[in-house]
Amino acid sequence: MSNKNPLSAYYRAPKLYTPIPSRGKFYDETVVDMPESGELPVFPMTAKDEMALKNPDALLNGEAVAQVIQSCVPAVKNARQMMSSDVDVLLVAIQGATYGDDVDVTATCPKCNEEVTGVASVEVAIGSMEVLEDSYSIEHNGLHIEIRPFTYESTISAGITNFKSTRSLQSIADVTDDLERLHLFNDNFKQIAELNFKLIVDSIASITITDEEGEPQIVADRTHIEEFLNNVESSVGNAIEAKIKTINSIGINHSTKLQCSTEGCVDEDGNPTVFDGNVNFDPVTFFTAS
């Protein structure tokens, strides 16, 4: 007797296939099982997936997004270790697979300050994404510093710290004692600075130096790299931070053209004002607003 579920013919199937900015080159099979086509099959969300995205705590700590990505993109085995730019693309693809190609976008017209609502296309956004290069590096005083994009795990840490910081600043406003308020503010600033430093350390894949015999020596030990950054001049850290910012901006296009419908809001040629609106891929608003 067959144990096959008679309802299996009604199971979900992939609705679209998408490449990712990294093209999978930063991962092994424990993170993403990349198909030869270079495009990941994307399934629509289940009811369980949608429920996970309504859990505020799970959204904040990244668990909900990781679970949904691994459910809807079975080739992904460990979403937390993926690059943030890849996670952004997969979230957009899951949105498209579940709700269709259109995504509502709301922005303020820079000319008349009225709120404008438009529609962005998932297909267009994915089709216009930039891809990451095989490697990124900077040179400094004979050092060759290899830099890697942020992982989603790092982004989660940054989000949690920023959330705590915002809550802390709100509570500081209620403190009447000036010295205590200053102390709390300094603690808050210190936590943000420590996070930023940790993110820079995590973004350095390796540092190559030339040893006494003229041979290259690759330093990848996290403790050694952290100690190096703690003792090197600030220009090195600033150069690394600037490179990281450039790398993390690569990926899906976050903007779409919107046309203002307010009467009298026109450009120099008398046509309705057109401006760039930002598509917010933050899962807290991106999915709950669907």
C-alpha cells in the first residue's frame, strides 16, 4: 500500500527563478546548494511562513526571515551566513512568488511634499540588480587587505543594537539628572562604536603581508586581525569602512520612478514631476504591508 499523500499534487511549486548578487561564489554547500544554472528556484510562502513573519521577536532577531528563506528557497541551507545583498534579493523574489509582481511604494514628492503611491516591479528590480565581484581589497603600506560583504548575521546584530539604542535614547529623555543622562548617553554611544568596530573586523577576510624572506604570509586569524585594527592608525580603518560601504551598496535596485499626481506639481517642461522613490526591503514592513 502506497504511503504517498493523495494531496501531494496540490503542493506548492516554484513560481520564479532568481540569480543572486554573489552568484554563490562566497558559499559552500552548507550555506547554499547553488544549481548549475545559477538561478535559485523560489516557492511562494506557506501559511506557516506568513505567521512567522508576524512574530515581532522573530523578525527582530532574524529567525523569521531565515526560516522563511529556507522554506521558500530550499537550496538555501543557512540563510544567516548569506550576504545581506543576497538576502535582499531573495526577500523580493519571495514577495513576487507569493503576491505577484507588483509591490506598492509610497514616497514624499520632493517638490510639493505630498505623499505619492506607486507600484514597483519585482521582475524589474531583480533584473536590474548588480552582481558582486570575485573579491574586494585595498592596499595600505604594503598590506593587502581582502574585504568581504556583510553577512545577514552581521546585519541582524546591527539591527538589534540600533533597536536597543533607539529605546535607550527614548528612556534617556526621561532622566532628569544631567550627570546620569550624560553617563547613559556615553554608554549608548560606546555600544554603537563597539558594534561598528566588530562589523569592520568581521568584514576582513584576510590580510596579506610579506615576511622577512620576501614570501607572502596570509593572516586570517580573527584575534590577530582584531588586535591589528586596535593598534593601527585610523586611516586604515577609515579606508576599510569606505570600501565596505561601497560593497554593501551592491545588489538589488532599491529605487523606482514615481510620478506625482498633485495638481500643479510639474517640471520645467510642464509635465508631472517624476522622482525616485525608495523600496523598503525591511521585512517588518515589506511583508506586513502586503
